[in-house]
Amino acid sequence: MLALRALLAPLFVGAALLLSAQQQPLTLKDAVLKAGTELAPERLRGLQWIEGAQRYSYVKGEQLMRGDIGKRMDRVLVELSAINAQLPDSAKLKAWLPVSWSDANRFTFLHNQRLYAYDLTKAELQAVTRIESGAGHEEIEPGTGAVAFVKDDNIMVMRAGQGKNKPTPITSDGGNGIVNGQSVHRQEYGVEKGLFWGPKGGKLAFYRMDESMVTTYMLEDIGTKPSTFEPIRYPMAGQASHHVTIGVHDLATGATIFLKSGEPLDQYLTNISWEPDEKHLLVAHLDRATQILRMVRYDAATGEAKGTVFTERDEKYVEPLQAAHHLKTRPTQFIWRSRRDGWQHLYLYDVSKGLVRQLTKGAWEVDRIVGLDPKESFAIVEGTGSIDPKNPAGALEAHLYRIDLANGRTTRLTSEPGSHHGQISSDGKYVIDTWSSLTVPNRSVIRNTRNGAMMKTLVDAKDPYAGYASGKVELLSIAGENGDMLNARVIKPSTFQSRQRYPVLIYVYNGPHVQLVSNSFLGGASPWMLHAAERGYVVFTVDGHGTPNRGRDFEQVVHRQLGVVEVKDQMRGVAWLKQQPWVDGDRLAVHGWSYGGHMTTAMLTRHPGVFKAGVAGGPVIDWSLYEVMYGERYMDTPQENPEGYSTTTLSNYAKDLKDPLLIITGGKDDTVVPEHSYQFLKACVAAGVQVDFFNYPGHGHNVRGKDRLHLMEKVLGFIDERVMPGVR
């Protein structure tokens, strides 16, 4: 038998090489520039339910399509040419824009500073509302067609039918450090916008941010001659932070009041939500230390606080990420997502009585509420699979669940392995399930919400890489620093031979809120990694402690020491790699961006001699130079945690750098400001240590667009020269 295997082995290798030869190579140019087009799996663009119907719509070329659950064939609803026939020559559409359904016969879209509505029964397009030129942050009130927007840091509202009349100003104090109607707290703690329409369309809540006390940071703009400096307000850890208040404007009376949110002024006001009657709001108050959260109920007419519904405490940090989901059929009740028991779960509350019941429990995490049925007897949610520290494969997946609100009974609706994401129909009977896995590029189906039975397949995409010779993805787990198993991903060349020894490129992030490894198409990898495998690398990634979907304790172990435990986990990954007979342990490289840039720099400085090369993009070097909201949540302030900040400041280890390191930054990076990179360069100069550096002028925290190809050529070229010299 052994002799037969030995005889057949060359045949299998030869067949693999022949198949690879018949496929076209995946070039870096294609992997970067075609990642979102030709190399993206087929999907139904704009797929959504039509409001008030058991029908769905999507865009196919220049056609808006409609489908019915009970019919096999979909039909054309509207041609783009029919829309353009009713638009002036200066405003013709080149492609469909995102549409929103008002009801079964009417949809709206924003275009050319106007809100348009199309009536299917009349085949008529109407400009409902006009928006001023230069405006942004638009929020549409779906019932009336009114649009709130921000211009020059002030809020305005344009009502439907106002025609050429000027919009109604809501604020007038914007500018000089005052910002109205935009996201605050640097978009942490679930803050994604600054305008919030009431459910009846009669009131508008908004954020007002005073950042005049925040230090001004200057970013150079070389697009002018001579270059100029663009000031931004950047609150660094331990320094003055901005002050936020919440206003409420009554459209009927024209009056604006502010919630009496009190002190301290640098607290976080997050997760704004309206009660169904539009008479009250809920606001999650979080202290700057992020250890105490209070859910406060406010009178929308007077701004008076009506009481604290509940309080959450955590000795490390509380992080609210989603607003309360209010029940229309029981207006005093709402659903809240919390990690108070160690896992992200749902809790049913009453504004007067407090906690009604915990709805979900166990070693898994609820990611989001997809929606509820009209009677609000059950909710459809997205969540992970079951998670065991010794078998964390459940964290790789996302599934759809039905949660009965009366008793918390939980029914999993999706049985197929992979990452599932849902949209619930307005009648609550069906859900569109769009999912992928290592073996499924993209599939969209309709399921019933009773038991998840599949009713109809909408799209089943083919593998866009089938015609390419590209890396092959595998998922696995390895032992972490404290014995927890860590999810990992390996990408091997298409012509991989187990008897050959390969250099390894480690791609790293390993920070909060980012999960790189998943049971989704390509395992969550970017296409350039498949190309790198074809260059001759094994590409390796591990999600260590601090990453999401593994529970509170798994994440919070990094508190007050960002990068310390994570580096240990990554080095456990290195140890695992060196145990594999197909790995050349003397030819390892590492690359990461942002938090991954911090990790790359930390791995090279704390473990000199292990890596042949490293490329750190937009790296955090000193957490005291990072923003208040993120930095203090995970590190506390520099005054409270001087040892932790000193231990994690990488310029302190510049003298220990022995291996080639390329640092890349965006010249206008307003997230991890260029000062981080400059501080490390200065430390290297002082220590007499050589380091490579590249600045992308005009780019922000990452390099986007066509210049991204240049970036990836720079990254892989630097690594190639040091790991595989003479090969390219």
C-alpha cells in the first residue's frame, strides 16, 4: 500500500501542476483593482423587501427588478430610461442609485440635491424635496418626505412641497468649534450619525458638539502651492475632550430645547432612541472612564430627565453599541443588547418597571436585531454559533435565530455552515438570507421565519476565482497564550507540495472590533493574499485575544496593556508555523495596518531575529497620542496607567529593532495621526537604527482607489526583496 501511494504521489502533483497551468495567473493588479467588481461573487445589487408586500426588489443592469415569493421568474419593474425620461438633461442617471420603498407602489431616492419619488401606478417621477448645494449628512423622514441636513455645521430642514423656498434653519451657532447634526465621540460607542427623526416625523433630535477646548492638530495639504495646513480637532488620551449635548426641534412650533443631561460635560451621550409616541427619548450616558452606563429617559418637550431605567457597571469598560429597539405594540417596552453576563445578549425592559426578562442566554453572541414581526411576538437576530474556549469554531460563523419575546425560546433558522445575514419582510413571515462560506461564494435565499425552511433561491453565485491559479484557503485553530484555542487561517499556493518548505507572510490586526478569520468566502481574506500565495508564500492569520465574538473575558484580557497579550498570541502562531514541515521558519514576514501596524512593529521590536521583514501601515506607536474614546476605554488615561502606556509605547523599543521594517503612513491620516510614525523614526535615529519609511501624500488612514495598487506593490516588493531575494 505504501509503495502504491509513493507511485501515485507524483501523478497527483503532476495533475495539480497541469490544472494550475491551464488557469490564468491572479495578478496583483487584478487582485487589487478588480476585488469589488469582476472578482466579487455575483450578488443582487440593492436586494431588499418591498414595504407592505411579500415581494422584493433589486437592480439588474439598468433595470429595477421585482420578485414574488410564489413565482419562479422575476420581472422588470422600471427601466432606468423611464426615470431618465422625466429628468432634465443635466441630471440624467448613469446607473441606479439606492432606493427606499415608502409602500408597495412608491420608492424614493436622493439625486442631484433632490429627493425624488416614483409612483409605479402612475409611472410618474416627482421631485419631493430640494436640498441646498454643499449640504451633507442628510436624513430623510420617510412619512413626510422632509429632509434634515447639515451645511456649514448648522442643521436645516426642507419640507416636502417647499419648492424653491429656503429651508428652515434649526441651528445657527455652527462653526468655530461648534458642530451640529453630525456624529460625535469620534464615532465610538455606536454613534454613527447626528440627526434622529422622531417616529411620527414631528420632532428632530440632534447632536451638538462643542470641541473648542480640544487641541488642534495640523495635517499638511500639499495640494496647494505652497502647502497649507488643515486643522482638525483631535482629543488625545488624557487631554481635554469635547462636550456634547442633545437638542430636540419641534417642527410644529419651531421651538428647540436641549436635554438636561447635566455634568460631567465630557461624558458620552450615546444610543439615542425615540419612544413610539415621540414624547420621550432614551439616551445611554457613559462616564468618561467607561465603567458606568445609565439609561436615562427624557421628556422631549421640556428636556427634563424622567428617571434612570437601569445602570450597568464593569470594572474595566462598558461599551454600548446599539440603540434600544422600542416595541410599537407595547410602547413602554424596549429590547437592549448588553454584555453584562459575559456575552452579548438581549434584555427586555419596561421604562417604568425596569428589567422584564433576559431574552437570550449562553456561550454565544447576538450581533444585531434584524427585525420583529408586526405583532412583536418574536425577533429575528444575527448571532454566532455556540462557542467553547477549546473549540471556538462557532465564532467563525453568523446565523439567523428566531427569539420568542414571551419566553426567550431560541430557534436557529440557518443550518448551513457559513456567515448568514438577514432582512425580514414587513409581515414578519419571511427573511432574505444572504450568506457565504469557504465553499459558497454568495447565496441569497428566502426562508420562512417559523423554522427556517427555504422557500426560494434568489442567487447562487459561481466562484469568480475558478479560472485563476490562486491560493487555497484553510481554517484551523491553534493554542493561544493561556490555553484558549485561537481561530486561524492559512492560504497555501495552488501548487502546494507538502514536502516543500515555504516562506510565510503573516497578516495581522488582532485588535478589538475586527475579526479577520471567518467561515465566509475566502475565509475573510482579501484577494491580494491569494496573489501572495501564488508568489510562493503561505499566508497566515490568527485572531488572538482582544478580537470580537469570543465573549467579554476573551476581549478584556488586553485591558490596560494593548498589544502585550496579543503579541504573545501571534508568537504562539509563529511557534505553530515552525512546527509544520512545509514552513521555512527562517523566512517569516509580517504585515498589518492600524492596530495591525502596531502589532507588526511590536513583533519585530520585541522578538528581534525572528522575522526577515515587516511592513507596518498607519501604526499606533504611542497610545497617549491616540484618541480619548478608544485609547482611554482600553488603556485608561496616561495619568491613571503610566506603566501600561510606557510598556506599550513602541518608540521605547526602537533600539531593539534588528530586522528590516518599512513604516507607511498617509500624509493626511486623521485617525492614527502621522506623529506616531514620526516619533518612532525619531527614536530610531537617536538609537542609530536603520528603518524604512514611505508617506502617501494626501491619503488618510489607508490608501484607497487606484493608488492602492502602488501600496500593495510597495508592501510585497519590500518583503520579496528580503524573504525571497533574487526571485523577483
